[in-house]
Amino acid sequence: MNFATEPDTLAELIADCAEIPRGPEVPAARQQRPAAPWTVDDACHARVVELDEYV
């Protein structure tokens, strides 16, 4: 890693970043759960039923 100059290429930037030490502990990625299905209830539908365009 060269702190005196800026990297000239993307490869140099990647190489410089690869040399940055990681923290003592890298948290594990959280497992993503599927999103709940999206539904429209009658009250929501009633608010827009007469609109020509939803804005």
C-alpha cells in the first residue's frame, strides 16, 4: 500500500484496498427472510377506486 500517491489504475486501487487490515471481528451476514406478501385491504382500495391515476 502506498500512502504517498493515489492509485493510477483500478487494479492498484483494489490491491491497496486488499491490504487494509480487517477489524478483529467481522459480523456474519444476517440471513434474509422472505418478505411478507403484499396485500390491499378494502379500506386501501376504497381510497383509490375512483381515481383515474394513482398519485
